[in-house]
Amino acid sequence: MKKKGSDLTREQFKSRRKELGISVPKFAEHVGVDKTTVYKWELGMVPLPKYAERLLEALDGEVWRLKLDRIGMELREIKEYLERKEEP
């Protein structure tokens, strides 16, 4: 059975990784490959595997979850501040 490669182009992969703020070394660490492998994916020297795309999607979801958690925490802090400010 042949392994299916990613549906992402190398440009899309690199762009999404950068948008998430994940460095090549950090992504390589998450995937369990050497950073030169990630560079080769992004340069189109070797095909991007499906598992790398899936991990990028998982990290994308995690980043958004963390951002939403942070926003919720900031909103609670603002609410508490405003409530204290209204106290006589």
C-alpha cells in the first residue's frame, strides 16, 4: 500500500507553519524528524508527507484553543478591573 502524500503545496505548508509562529526546528521536533527534512519539504526536494499536514492542522487547532483561552482570561481580568473601578 502506497502512502498518500499531503494535499498541501510546499508553499501552503510553509505559509501555514509561519502563520502559526512555529519555527522549522520546533516543527521538526514535534514531527520527530531532523530540521533539514522540514526544509527539504518546504523547498520541494522531497514530498510532504500526510502526517506532517495532519500535525500542522492539529497544531493550528491547538494554537487557536490557546488563543481563545488567553482571550477568555483577558476578558475576565478586564471585567474584574471594571467591577473594582465601579466600587465606591
